Amino acid sequence: MNVSSAIRGVGLAERLAATRALSLALANPLSDADATIQPHPDASPAKWHLAHTTWFFETFVLRDHVADYRVHDGRWPFLFNSYYEGEGERHPRARRGMISRPSLDEVRGWRAHVDEALDRALPRLPPAALELVALGIQHEQQHQELFLTDILATFAENPLEPAYGELPSAACLAMEPLTWLPGREGIVEVGAGPDEFAFDCERPRHRTLLHPHAIAHRPVTNGEWQEFIAGGGYRTPALWLSEGWDWVRREHIAAPLYWHEDGTAFTLGGRRELDRAAPVAHVSYYEADAFARWAGARLPTEADWEEFAAAADPTGGHQLDRAGPVIPQVGGAVFGDVWNWTASAFLPYPGFVPAAGTVGEYNGKFMCGQFVLKGASCATSRGHSRASYRNFFPPAARWQFSGVRLARDR
């Protein structure tokens, strides 16, 4: 990434301010207790997300590139580092919910301190630091999505089933018949180009071979998933990968996460009746793969999906904006609503080189045991998505807004 691409369009300072403000707005409905709870080891407290993204800017921009800057509180980097080994020891991830202090208000105060320092420093930052600011914006947008998925997991643990906010009611849409769109075949180029922002794992752009295939024009819906359940999908071992079947039996999996037997599901807006036409969400790679096999199809490879999406509007669909998150609804948009699991492992592209410095730990060291998801979700910050984007999670993960778009060979 170069500086000109980082500041193209809306200025870097304006993008930074808007991103930082949105994170604070997402926290507005929460009490200090809401923001401190960690629902499971893979999720993080809302307060931790607000603090970690602040630590990122304070550490990699202000501490390293502003000569007169002094760290706000020398004890807090230990609490809010995530996995950057180059930054030293850190609080265990599974115990982030034990950090009752600093309080939510103290974290807000820290954010204000860092934001003021960033605002003063931006006009005189060197190009390398401006690139880190652009990276920090994208990093914070990722945590905005994690903020929402993690607070959903937090409230789902409460027997009172509190709503995060008053979200629009899910529309009862007519279920569109699934149609198949032919994909390109032959040698194509995938990956991010040289003149746009991208994480290091999206590069280099390279050639790959696409075999004859087609991709569904929309994601799999709740109604179709109900048919999968009624047809014995969770009880038929022949549909499942061996690890997936072991997981189903061990964890007693019988439906997507947050579904209830009465035809409702828990959402950011509280308990809601399932809309049969809305895209199914909160399913694992194991479930996505089993459903595809049941449907006589397969999951797309990430190259299938990227080439399919190359001409689509990455700001389309339902995505997070200043109005807040929305309930996923089915539509023709390629981006938004739910992430699409692919059949591709998260591995380095040919010629992959991690970003320089400690921030190079951001992606490369996780290229083992993960699968790629493409697109965006209703919790993805608008403007964050692109065709080359490589989201990734382990195959059992399903607390994200992850869904399924089918592919098949021709």
C-alpha cells in the first residue's frame, strides 16, 4: 500500500475520525457491566475492543513516530495487546473478561486522549506512519464487526435475552428461487492490485485456474436450512466431514447458533421469529460443507467467489453504517448480509511477504487450520469490503455472521 492510495477519496483524517466515532457510537447502549463480560474464550468484551484499537494507534503510530508522545498509562499495553509477540507479554486472551478496571469511562477517556494526539500529529507524520494510520482504520473496522458479534454472544448468555438496540423488524420477503450464474473459466488473476489498500494476505495478485462452474445468485436462506434440518441433515453422517461429524455429536449441534425450537432466533434486536427468506447466519464451515453436499452442490473456492464478485459493488447489501447494524435480509447483493464460507484454506498466496515490523504478525502466522470467508456481513463497516478481502476463521466457528453461497461444477 502507498500513501496516495491510503488518502484517496475521503481524506485520511476524516476517515479516521469517522471510524473512531462509530466505535464509540456502538458502545453507547452498553453499561460498564455489559462491556466487561466475555461470553466465551474466542470472543472479547466490548470494552476490550475499544481499548485494543486505541492501543494499536497509540503503540504503532504515536509511540513509534511522535517523538514527544508519552504512553497514557504504562500498565495498559499488557492488558490490551492481542497477539503481537513483538510487543512482549500480555494478558491471557481467555481471561479478558476479568479486566474490570480500567472502567468503560476510563477507556473512553483514553480514546479521547489518543484521538487528540493523532489529530495533532497527522499533518507531520512520515509516510510510513500514515500507512499505519490507514492500516489502523481497517483494523478498527474489523473490531467494529467483532464488537457486534461478541455483544450478541454476550446477551445470548443472559436468560433475560436483552436486546442490544431497537433494530428494524425482519421483513417477510418472498423467497426467490435459486438460480445459477455461470462463472468464468480458464486462467484469471486474483488478489489485490498494487494501488489499493489491502492487508498483506491479499497479495500478491497472481494467476490461478478456474474450472467450469456456476455460483448461486443469492445466499442459502433460513427456509432452506429448515428443510435441511427436517431432512435429517444433522443426523446423517454421510453428509459430514469426519471432524465435522465428531463436532456435531460432541457439541450436540442440531441447528444454527442462536436458533430455538419454537421457530425463533436470538438477534441483536432480541428474540425474533425466523424469516424464512432471510439468509441463514451463524453456521460453521462444517455445517456449510454438509449443507452443500445435501443440496447436491459444493462451496465455492475463494478464487471462484472473487472472480464472481470482481465487478460487484462492494458497498452494496446490508452493511454497518452510522445508522447501526441491520438484520440480514436476502437479496441480490454480492456483498453484505452474511459472510460466505469458501472451500479454500487460509494459506499464503504465491510470493506472499508479511508486512514489515510487528504488524506483520497480523495475518501470516494464522495461516494454519483456518478457512477463508468472502464478502461482508450486516455487521461489516460499510466501505471495508472488497473482492480481494480474505476473512478467515477455524471450521467450527459460528458466532460470526457467517452463511453459505453455493457453487457447482458444470
